[in-house]
Amino acid sequence: MSDKDIIAAIATPPGNGGVGIVRISGNQLESVARGVLGRELPQPRVAQYSSFVDAQGNTIDTGLALSFPAPHSFTGEHILELQAHGGAVILNLLLERVIQLGCRQARAGEFSERAFLNGKLDLVQAEAIADLISSASARGARAAQRSLAGVFSGKVNALVAEMTSIRVFVEAAIDFPEEEIDFLADSDIGKRLQQLCSDTETLINQAHQGQLLRDGIDVAIVGRPNAGKSSLLNALAGDELAIVTEIPGTTRDVVRQQILIDGLPVFVADTAGLRETEDLIEAEGVRRALQVHEKADLVLLVVDASTENPANLPVLPDPKRTIVVWNKQDLVGKQYSHPQTEGLDSVMISAQQGFGLDELKRKINQHAGISEASDGVFSARIRHIEALRRSLSLCCNGLVQLKQHAAPELLAEDLRQAQHALGEITGQFSSDDLLGEIFSSFCIGK
């Protein structure tokens, strides 16, 4: 980056508020400060009451100016923040003024990108900033904060350190055969590789829980007409989202809603009742319901406990992603024991009265893979999990090369690629396309 490449953006959300911030980052801010403040940069980390002026010396607004010298700033460059009143017009006038003074409008996520490029954050921590801002629950925010604090990066770096140590030993045996270093005779190498695979698998499971807290799961509510599907959606959401009547076929299109279940974002889809029908509109609803059923991460198969035959369910359930929800407990009585469906998880509820909903929510979290101990997890993304899985596959393959084929060269190559995959997570190895994709998803001013 050029020393003259100074970026600026409004760092607070659009709309009116008590305070709005224009953030400026670059390596030559003295002329910008003189132009907008009428004097030199403020003392480092000291809030100074200032007038913000236009090109004619007229006051745009008054507020606080703060200076953060390099390298002790968020981006690692000099930063100047102008804290004005939080009106959209005022902030846009301030932004226009600093652009007149040589700044340019920052791209989305460019402040965080510069922090990464200047070594202030690794890529996981930079992504955690966006996750923290967009978190939909306190649980998700805590997970993002742990990643920002370096918990996830520390675990990845620990794997890299162990992998490096093993690579040094293996490649020494290859490069210096005259020293008679027989790593195959050293049983510790096999044990260390096995432990490395085990540790990577553990990290994958932890990262998966963090990814679920960030991205959530898709849940489809399916069943016959009048089984209580719409009533269940309303009960889970705590609101009257779907129309509920005694007339079969009331729901004809897919009704979608995002809800939180113990901090897990759940995207629920209520669907049309599954039955044969000559009504063209209802038939289209049934077709869409079956599509949603096929694509969902989890299916809540709602059945009427007062009438349904467990041997005649409306769809063929997948045991790994289905919970059979026996509804209308209020009609059959609390002592009623619902029919057992072999190989399927099930729960008894009353969507109208609220009985059994806590147990159903617990089972949803359980099927999603969120454990009670997940309060210690960190936020993660699908790309992190995919990189970890590639690394695990390569390490396991390397272990096979060691045990079955006595091929140190192949083992060394597998370990090199595995380490490269781990480096993609923290940004040690990254392409410009990947960085562009990641940071373009950030908000302007961060």
C-alpha cells in the first residue's frame, strides 16, 4: 500500500443517533487533521473537543477527535477518529470533507483487511469481528469473542507446531540417510501422528458447534393436514405467524421464520399438509413441502396422537434427521404414552397448551450437535471446517504411508499439504480471491 493511500468511512450504522464516527486510516494524516480540525493531530489516545470545518473554515459540527498512532492501532497504521453528532447529513458532510483532503472511501471490510495485512490480526480473528457484529444471540456473541481473543487460532497453531515438529524429524531422515536416522524404528512417530489425527478430529467437532451457532440449521415442519404443524410453528416462535383453522389444507405455501432455541439460530419452514388432492394450488403446496423436507437439516414430522397410525406415516423418515412430534397431548391426556416408532427419535407435545416444548427444543439442539458444554466453543465457518477435514484426511493418509508402505517421502508430502490446509485457516497461506471474498462480506467502516 502507498503511504498516500488513506481510507475513510462512516463507522457507525446508518440513521440518526447521539454519536456518529468517521474513521480515517493511513500513514500521512497530518494534512487531513489540519484541514478538518484547523490544527495538528490530537495527542495520542486523548479525546480532544474540536470543531470540524469545511474548506471555507465554516463549522460542520463540533465533537471529539482521537488519534491512534501506528503501530499501536487497530489497523497498524495511523488512525484518526472524528466523533460527531450522529445525523446522516452531518456524517456525510464530514466524510465528503476528508475525501476532499485526499482520503478515499474505504471498501467494505478494508479496515479489518489492513489489520490482517499489517499483522494485527490473523484471518480467523478478522472473521470473528464480522461474526461478533452480526451475532444473533448472546451465546453466538460469546463464541465470536473467543475467536477474536485467539482461542480458535491458538488451537490451530498448536496443531501446526506439532505437525512441524513431526515434519522436521521425517524430512531429516529423508535428507540425511547417512546419519542412519531410522524414524520407522521410532514408534513414537506413529503415536504422535495418531494423536495429531485425534486432536484434529476433536477440533473439527468443536468448530462444527461454533459454525452452527453462527449459521444455524434449516428445520422443516411436515405432516398431514390438521396435525398441528402451524400451531407448532406459532408455539416455537411465540407469535401468531401462521393461520390456524380446523379446515384441512389451510397452509398452502411455505411459511418461513427464524427463531432462536437456546442461542441456536433455527430457520423453520411450515409446510402444506401432505395428502392426495385434486386442488391445483394445494397440490403445488404439497410438492413444495416435499422439496423442503428433502433439503432440511432436521425434519419435525408432526402427527396427530389422537388419530394417527404409527405404521402409516405420511413420509419415509430419515432417522438421522427426523424427530417424530406426537401432537395434541391435551386431547389424549398427560398419561397417554405415544406409540413407539422404531429407530426414530420422538417426543409428545401439545402445541396449543405448550406441553413438551422444552423437551422438543432440547432434542432439536441435540440433533443439531449442540451440547450442553458448548458454552466454551468459538465461532467458526464452513471454510475452516473444510480445511480441517482436508488436513485430517492427509494426516490419516500419511499414517497409512508410514505403517503399511514405509514410504517417508509420501508421508512428508502429506504432512506438507496438511500444514498448508491449516495455514489457510489463519491466513498464513491465502489467495487474493479468498481475502476479497471474506472482507467484502464485512460492513463499511470495519
